[in-house]
Amino acid sequence: MAEFTTKLKEYRASRDMKQGDLADLVGVRRETIIRLEKGQYNPSLKLAVDIARVFGVKVEDIFLFDDQ
């Protein structure tokens, strides 16, 4: 089974951005960002793209799936 990891917290912290701020920017609840950062929730493609756009990076720079 694929393992999901994320660098979302690091990207958010580098911008001095709170979880609620990011949630507002991408149209989700703060709890969704919390679960994403803990790797407990796989984002939809749209959400992953929206988050990547906020930081000006590619989706795969933030969200990683290791299928080994």
C-alpha cells in the first residue's frame, strides 16, 4: 500500500502562515489542514493543486506517495 507523506507544515511555517489562514485560502476547514499535515487525509486533486498554487510549487513538492 502507498505511504502518504507531506511537507505541508514546513511550507506553511516558512510563510509564517497559520493553519486557518491556509484553510481560508483554499476553501476548507482548519481541521482538514490539520489532518493533511498529519498524513491522515489524502487530498483531492483539486485541493492538492490549490494548496500548491498558494505556495507557487508543484503538487509533488508538497505531497509525496511512496508505493514501495
